[in-house]
Amino acid sequence: MYLCCVSNAYENMSREELVTQNQQLHFSVAQLRAELNQIKRLIYGSKSERFVPSNSSSQISLELEVESPTVIVPPAITTVSYQKKKEATTPVLHPGRRPFPSHLPRVEVAIEPLESVTGLKAIGKEITEQLEYEPGRLFVKQYVRVKYAKANGEGIIIGNLPSMPIEKAYQVPDFLQIFLLKSMWIIFRYTGK
């Protein structure tokens, strides 16, 4: 029904009127496409491509009636003061690794510094624990390194830990080797590859 009315309206128009109306429609379509591209660039474009409005004389402006902004009066500022009692807090322990279970047997290995420690004062111990595996049993190997203070506060001396395949790992190489071999065997058994 609508198409009949539209076709009747075009039949009554002259050729020049149809051409001018066609040009107007093409112009409005081009204008709408340009606006759509600008909006897409605003929404989806990267920040460097975002639209920055400029007061150019060639740009068409929309004559919209905008209400003048109302002046907002900030509320009066009041100062509130109070005293807070600080309660004694216990220091939070570092949430690092949990210690190995106490029922595992411990084997101590003492490591001394390579330098001479005669005349130096022992100021503490560094204990590093690693999980060790022997067929049929697990135990913890403790590396005990004594710290020595140099005279006149020139620094401290401590023994070096043995090198490990994975730094700061708590398993020794034998344990890692057996774990990896058993894991590979399980994968091979289930996949057949």
C-alpha cells in the first residue's frame, strides 16, 4: 500500500524534480555515512585516532538548544577530628612456603665459608631445608650455614649453598628426576605415545 502511494507521488513529479530529489537523497546518505564513520572511530578507534572536536568554519554545526548550566554551590566544609587508639598488632609472618612436616627425619649438613674464620664472631645461622628422596623413604636435608661478622663492621661472611638445577627449589635433583620419570611413564601408559 505504501509503495503504491510512493509510486503515485513520483509519477506526478517532473524529471528535474526527480533529479534534484535524487541528489538530495544521495547527499543526505553521504552525510549520514560520514557521521556513522565518525561515531565508529569514537567508539572503536584507538586513542590516537579518537575524534578531537575543532572549531572549524567548514564543519556543519547542529543548532541544538542547550540549557545553560546551573551554578552548583559547594556545601560548607566542616572539619571533624577524633583520636584513634592504635592496638598492638602482632607482626604478620611471611606467607611463603610452609615448613616440611616435623615427623620427617632431618639430616644436617654444615657448610663453612671458604675464607678463614679465625678471629671472626659467629652472629647466627642460616638453615635451608630441601626434600630428599631415597627409594622407600623421604627425609629433609638441612644445610646449616653459620654467619660470621668481620671486624669493625666491614660485612659478614657466610658459606655458599651447593648449586641446584632449579633455584630456590625445595626438592633435590634426585627427587625431581624420579618425579619426572614417573610422570612421563604415566603419560606414556595412558596415551601410548
